[in-house]
Amino acid sequence: MDNFRYIKPSTLDEAISSKSEFGKKANFLLGGTDLFIAMDKGVTVPDAVIDLKGIKELKYLEERDGAVFIGATVTWTEMLESEMIKKSVPALWEAADLVASVGVRNTATLIGNICNAVPSLEGGAPLYVREAVVFIEGKGGKREVSIKDFFTGVKRTVLKEDEMVTGLKVPVEKDFGEVYIKMGRYEGEDLAQAGVSVFVDKNNNYRISLSAVAVTPVRATKAEDFLKGKKLTEELAAEAAELALEAISPISDLRSSKEYRIHMCRIMVKRGLIASVSRMETGVPALSTRLI
């Protein structure tokens, strides 16, 4: 790992000013669980690392004005320990429970997860089905971007050179059921081979998102349209699962073959639909739902 300048600002303005000064040669630091590995391998060689953990403005986790607000420095563990997240955004709570290990969850953040923008990110599918909004701030001011427009490719986002994500909001829903299902190779610290999140409301409006099976998370809109307004049956769930496969474009890699990902996504979407409807009807709390 090469030498670099360590900067720990106490305000957003200081952080943005430092990023503007160093440009592409600076990296923001939240949990550092991905950044330090990349630096150690020489994949990322910054002149400066800007540590955001000391900025109090970024430390918030609250429900207000019809939405859940999550600040940039909130860790996965803090979300996992939040009864508000478990109640209001259960799929995200389930994703938090399935992130790596306790040590990683204690340090890593949801915002760092989406900014890293790897296809297997845990936060992608749950945020997609809830149509979350990302808060961005830079030298040019503030802006809000829908989560579906935030990702532009593998490890690529809409962030400009001097911009940072300060947090996001997730709209609060009523009378709904949702689930996040992860397929991993084993229990413990493992990236998702595929991830599926499903949401349904009392009017039988469905949202289905998949991750790790395309360059960014995707919404299965054909399956959603097919199910709209219909009371779910096992047969309809199976048909919708087939339609959902049209939204994905998985690859074969060291963790899984393309064919296996397609096969398992079919199973996961069907299970996710049935589980989300069951949760809406019974009010069952979120559960860990790793699918191996």
C-alpha cells in the first residue's frame, strides 16, 4: 500500500472541499471494508483518503415525514439493531443480517455498499423495490437521484468527481409484505451469487428486484405488470418467476455458472412472492432468508 494523505473533516463542506482539491486522486472513507482491500492490492492508489466518520451530519437513522432516512455513516449493524428498520423496511433488515460477518457489519455501511456499486451488493434489491432516493452533495450543490438511476454499470454510479452520497430515504409503506432472499455458497462471509427482493401491498401491486445477475440491480417489470391486481396463487407465482428471468443477464464466474443463477432466480422469485404475500397477510416479522 502506497503512502497517502489522511484527512478527517468535521463538516460536509470540509469534506467536499478536500475532494475538490484532490479530484480523482482522493477516495472517501466510510467503513473501508472494500477500499482498504483495493488499496492493499494496488487496484486503488489514492493521494488522499477522506474519512467521513467524524461528520455528525451524516449520522442519522430515523423515520419522519413518511420516510425512513439513513445517513452515510450508519453501519449495517446499527440497521440490524434497529427495530424501526425491521418494522418499516424489513427486506433491508434481512439484507443487513446477511452481510458478510459481524466484524464487517460493525464497520461497513449501506451507503458505502451502494457507492461501491458491485453487482452483488446486498442493499441494491431491497432499495429498488422500495424506490429509495439517494441524497448527493458536491461543490455544485445538492441533488436527489432515484436509486434506479444511481447505478450506471459495474462499480459505476452517477456521482461526479467532487460529489458524495450523504444518505438516502426509503418511503414508508402501509399494509405490505416484503422479503430479501440471498443465494450464497455457504453460511458466513460470502458474496451473493444472486439476490431477490419482493414487495407487495394490499392492492396486489408487486415489485420484484434482482441483484448479482446483471451489471446493476434490475426490476422485473414484466413480471410486476403480469401480477398487478391479481391475488397470488402458486401457479401465478411460477409464471411471474419465468417472466422475471427476462430482466436478468447473468454471467458465469468463479462463484456460479450462468445457468445455475438463472435456475435459482426462478426458484427465488417464486419463493419471494409467496413469502411476501404471506407476510402481508400474517404480519410476520422479518427473518434471515439466505438460500443456499
